[in-house]
Amino acid sequence: MELNDSPSKITAIIVDDELFGRENLKKIIETYCHEIEILGTAESAVSAKKLVQLYNPEVVFLDINMPVLDGFDFLEEYDDKKFMVVFVSAHEEYGIKALKAGADDYLLKPINIKELKQTIKKLLIIKDKKVTVKSEDEVDKIMLPAAHGFDVLLIDNIIRLEAEGCYTRVVLKEGKNVIVSRTLKDFEDTVPKEKFLRVHKSHLINLKHIKDYSRLSGNFVTMTDGSKVEISRRKVSEFIQKIKTVLKTV
């Protein structure tokens, strides 16, 4: 595991079990993509987890085929990952699976510099997105892209958000569903953390729209629109503590 602690606009780590793969991508990025700073490289998913804990990188360039734990296994360790993910693989058949796993982009080996630069532009856009605005009376609102431009919605009107690959389904209390070309992680980083909780890798819920909670056959919450949302086992304790706090303020 090699380390580098220089600052950068977008911090990143590279995960690849092959030394050439790590060093080649690192050299290309340092030569052609000055917007990225490689903080470290890891030869396995286990080493990568240590780097994530140490540096909290903004993006992980992740190989897929690795011994013991592959790239998908690595991502499954994070129900609420805070970093962007770019899969880097010699196998194009994993593209759809990568999107469903929450990847922000997919690069094929050998690395095409033009495609890499396009990926970096996409990462910069994701980082720099500012979709939340405040009115003068501090009512929370959010901007959602639409065919005509964008819509401004009250955050309190959002019941829940559900991941659909690289898209997100926004469920509103008016009975409407809106599909938005943004990842669930993007919304998680945007909405007020005191009001919303990522209870599952595919679900982000508005805590004030919870109708009831059941643990009879798994852990589920019923939302005010009647939908049932699964809570992952890792999130149950955090969910219970947070909902108690929210109920005290209602």
C-alpha cells in the first residue's frame, strides 16, 4: 500500500491488484488530469478500506477482478459510501452491473486518455453540483432537473428517494414520482441530514413521513404514501436513535 498526502481539487485512491495497473493509471492521471490528486494506491479491497478510513477520498478508481474480494464486494461494505466510484476494468460486460452497484463511471483498460478526461469532467460536475437553495425565510427547497429546465420543490414534500441504477426515483407526497438523472448518493449529500436518513443502499427516506416501523419479519418502515421500505441491519440502531430525535422536534 503506497501513500501520498498532497492536497488536491478532487482526492482519489486507486485500487488494483496488479502493480502495472495501479502505476499506469496513476501516471496517466498525474500527467493528463491535474484536477485529480492521487492520495494512495491499494493492491486489495482490504488495503483500500484502510485508505478510505485514513483519507476519506472523494473518488475511488476501482478494479473489478481481484482475489478474495472483488470490486463489487468492496462496494457492498458501504451502505452509505461518501466517495464517488469509477470502475476500471478490461471487461466491458460488467458495465450494467457497475451502474447498478452505484458507480459514477466505467473505464475500460487499456485507458483511453480522452475517455479518462471525460470521466474527470463528470466527476467535477458531480462534486460541484449545488442543488439545494434557501429562500429568505429559510424554507428548504431543492432543484430537480427537468426537460424544460428545472423544478423547485419543497424538501418537506419529498417522502422518499429510491436508487434506480445511476438514476433516482423521487417520491412526492402529491402522489407523483419523478425520475432524476442523479445518483442517490448525490441526493444524500444534498438533503438536510437532520431530516433524511439513508436506511438502505437503495433507499433515502424523509423521517417526518414515517407512518410506522415493524421488525416482525425483517426491519421495515411504512411511509405516509403507504410504501414499505426495508432498513438494512447496519442501519437499524442509527434509525431508531434518529427517529427519536426527530419525534422530539415535531
